[in-house]
Amino acid sequence: MLKEPILKILNKIYQPDTMIEMKFKRYDLAFKTDTKGRAILLFIGEKDASGKIKGERYARRLLENTEGIVLKDHWDHKGKASAQLS
């Protein structure tokens, strides 16, 4: 389960359709943004020498109504992952 400090980072708006990489405490984070700049896919763990993050993968579920108001917003744990970022 994602904790509040990481959710605070993920709830910010970033450049649309981009993969963002950053360091948070002892973790490497990489997340993909949607067309509105919201984080929708997260890889969290440690980056190895080849640039892959070994750790956990999360996907965000966003459900909006016709006016664009968010009705549902939560992160689903998708299991172990290794993501090539470069």
C-alpha cells in the first residue's frame, strides 16, 4: 500500500504523456503520466546498473463523470516488476 508522502508526489500534475524519474528517500521512482499530466503507472524500488527498477508496480484507477469530475481514484498493486527506463 502506498503511503501519504509518495501519494503526495503522485497527486501532483506533471508534463503530459511522459515518464518521470526521481529519487524518494531510499527508493527510485518512475511513473508514466496520462494526457492530463496525472501519474497513472508507478514503478518503485531500486534501479540497477542497467537502468531497470526492480521492485513493485502500481496502476492508478481513475474514473471520471461526463463533466470530468473524478469519482474514483485509487492505486492497485500489480505485483513485482522490473521496468527498463532508458
